[in-house]
Amino acid sequence: MNKKWIQIMGLAMSLPSTIFIAAWGAFQLVKLGIISKVVAVLIFLAIVGNILFLMVYYAYKRKN
């Protein structure tokens, strides 16, 4: 594999487990009454959105 794509592949491979843990953790905080459901969903979307943004950013940065 080309060395410049290692970081992007690492993010792509960690995405499924990150989605699972972020959703589980956010809704555990809801169950404990620490945050509301809306905040939990926003945290979840922010985490997933950040990973997707970084994947696109690194791919665009290293395309040449």
C-alpha cells in the first residue's frame, strides 16, 4: 500500500468501531441523565462528521 494513504485507511478502518462506541457512550450519558437526547445525537454526529471530514481532507491533501 502506498505510504501516503496509511492515515486515511486507518481512519476508514476505525470508523465502524468509533460509531459504535460514540453512540453507546452518548446514550449512556442520556441514561444517567447527564445530557439530553438532542445533545447526545449532536455529539455523535460531530464525532462521525469529524472523521469523515478528516478522511476527505487527508485524501485531497495527498492526492498528488
